[in-house]
Amino acid sequence: MEFFREVIQLYIERKEWFLELTGAHIVLALTAILLSGVIGLLLGIWISEYPKASGPVLTVANICYTIPSISLLGLLIPLLGIGNPTAVAALTFYGIMPMVRNTYAGITGVSSDIISAAEAMGSTRLQILMKIKLPLAMGVIIAGVRNMVVMTISAAAIASFIGAGGLGVAIYRGITIYDTAMTFSGSLLIALLAIISDGLLGLVEKKIKKGMHLA
């Protein structure tokens, strides 16, 4: 109990600092999430429409995903320097893979009978994609978004090691000065951001699934 009282006291005494770090963390993660979402979605659509490209793209994405985050940051620093640009690039890099995989799985999982029926009615390839494939695949795509968002928010903590902002600063400072309460305080806020984000996206996913059932 003494430890938790110390954490609460730390939040009270340094609330402005934690609010600033939380805001910076949200901006950093959100930037990477938007970039990952757009790039991953477009790549996933492309390889679903051109199956010959799916094997190489998914293989490269899976291999790249295994690169340790510290190593990736080290590789990007000579190109982008230290700070937020490098952190955003690394987080975007990691976030693309779940988006590509889920988008591809969702679209290719649409029943061929439905697509054949749409083709028989004279629908164009673009119409089938926009009005049939994407709506039916949206549940799987949102699941990928949830995975990517939680991962990005959590991974953004490591950005502090290369001079970027965010709640990782509190964790890093706590480690360097052997302050367990400060390390825990930063970690707890990151966990709360991830849980809240996942919960909100879960509500969106439920509404989408409910709309599909009603349709």
C-alpha cells in the first residue's frame, strides 16, 4: 500500500509533467497509427486484388516484423536523426504488418459466391471492392486496427531512448535514478491509454458487426 500511495503522490505533485508526457505520447502514437493504418490498408487491398504479390509482400512484412525495435531505431538514426521522426518511422514500420495481414485476410475471406453474384449483375471490380469486399471484411480489418493500436501505444515508450517524447520519458528517468514509483507511474499511464483505446475500438467493432447482421 505504501508503494501505491507513493505513486499517487507522484501523480499529484507532478501532474502537469505527466499531462505533458501523456499528450506527447498520444500525438506520437496517433501519428504512427494513422500512417500505419493508411499504408497497411492500401497494401492489404493491393495484394488482395493482385494475389501474385501477396506472397512476397507478406513474407517481407513478417521478416521485418521480427527485427528488434532497438535495432530498428539504431538503423534509422543515421537516416532520420534522433527524436520524434525516427520514433514515428519505427512505430509505423511495426504497425503496417498487422494491418496488411488482417486487410488481406478479411478481403480474401469474402465468399466467392457473393462476388460471382455481383459480377453476374454487372458490378465493376471497383464496385465489388468498395461495396462488397471492404464492408464484409471490415470486422477483420478493425481487429487488425485494434492489435496495431495497442501495440503502437505500448511500443511508443521506447521512443524516449532516442530523445523522443512521451510517457517513456518517465519510465526511462525512473530506471536511471532507480525510482520504481516513477517507472511504474509511466507504465501505468501507457497501459491505461492502450486499454481505453482498445475498448473504444471494441465498441466500433461491435457496431460494425451488428450493422452487418442487420443488413
